[in-house]
Amino acid sequence: MSSTREQYEKHQEYIKQEGLEKLINFSEGADYQEGVFDMVRGGGAPMPPQADDLVRLHQLIRQRKFFTVLEFGVGYSTVIIADALQKNERDWQTLDTAPQIRNRFMFQLFSVDASAQWLEHVRSRLPNTLKDRVHLHFSEVEIGTFNGQLCHYYKNLPDVVPDFIYLDGPAPKDVQGTIRGLSFQCDERTVMSGDLLTMEPTFLPGTFILVDGRTNNARFLQRNFKRTYEVQWDHKGDVTTFELKEERLGKYNLLGSDFFKS
């Protein structure tokens, strides 16, 4: 059996095991043909659900038992993240002693997007059982710089300190403004989010980041982050991960994985 076929079957097994097919129609958009500029220009048919990406995301949240998630860019991932957090909370409730965690947003998802229309679309597709743990935020995105380097920032972010960050937004054409004639309306210019660089000083040790695609942006972050991370680039899966590897701050700097030993 080829590795591709084996991986496909494993993902299908996981989807069925976790009941994810009840949340998302994974056959939706089966005839979709991606063009070279589709993700840049936006508009047209939305990307269909990508089983590989969504299974990876769900597995990661479940395995590491994250408490609070910040998502840049909403979509099918929003539903998948919320489901994984709901299952993490159920596991948490089985613990004999509930540890004290300095976190007011346990098992909550905060998602920010520059499209009010897409936010409403996602809101309408959220199952009632997940709506209470999902907080959708609209924000415009504006061009800017970081240490003289071209990038962009959401103007308003959820005021939370997540232990997991999923970076899959914005679309380049959502970035407003120009700097010395340069813009992100240029089809060939890759996205370059600088939001995490602003947030970095307040990350807690153990913070985990997944950058979906956006390899140029991931390398920009890696060059400009000041703290110590374990960085992994999965070329085949087209994702980059960062894990903040520092000594814990104290007794309240706890991770979900501390309580669920594999």
C-alpha cells in the first residue's frame, strides 16, 4: 500500500472515530480545481475542506490538551478547533482533582478575520453545541513594518493569552494601505503577518504556534522572534510549527499536557 493511500485511510478512520463527518462534509467541493492565484486574489469558490490539514489540527489540540486557542482566519478549522476543545474539556472534567489554572478562558476559541461576510458564514455553520466556546472577532488589516521590514497587522485582536495559536489569515487582498508604493494587492507578494511579533513578549513558556502554509511568513517570524523556540518545517504537509522552549514562570504556568501523561 502506498504511503499516500495509507495516510488517506488513517485520516478517514480518525474522522469517523472522532465523529468529524457529522460536523463537516468532507466531500464538499470534490471537483474543486485550485488555480495558481486562487488563495491570493480571493473571491470565487471557497477552498473545500482539506482532510489532511483538519485532521492534523484536531489531533494536535487533542494530544497536547490545549486550553485556549487564538485563530487567525476562520473557516472549517474553526469548527474543528472548537470540537477538539470541547473534547479536551470533557477529559479535564474526568480528573480527580481540578488544578487551579490562571486562565479565565479555559477551552475557548478566539477567531479573528477581516471578512464580516465570512465570519457570518462560519457563525451560521457552527453547531449549537459549540457556539458558546467560539468568539468571532472582525478586524481590518493594515500594512505596516517591523524593524523597517514590510508586514501587516490586524487593527484589533482578542485580548487573550493563548497556549495555541493557529495562523491561517489574513488573505493578502484584505491588507489595506501602501508604504512607499508597496502594497499587498500585488499578486506576487506573500502575506507577512507581524501580529505574533507584537505579542511575543507576553507568550507563556510552552506556547505552541502552527503556521498553515505561509512559509515565507513563518521564516520572517523565525528570523525576528527573540525567544527560544523549537521550530519544525513540514515541507510535505506545508506547515511550520513553533514551540516556546523556556523554563516555566512558576506554579501557575501550567499546560494541559501536564495533567494527561501519554
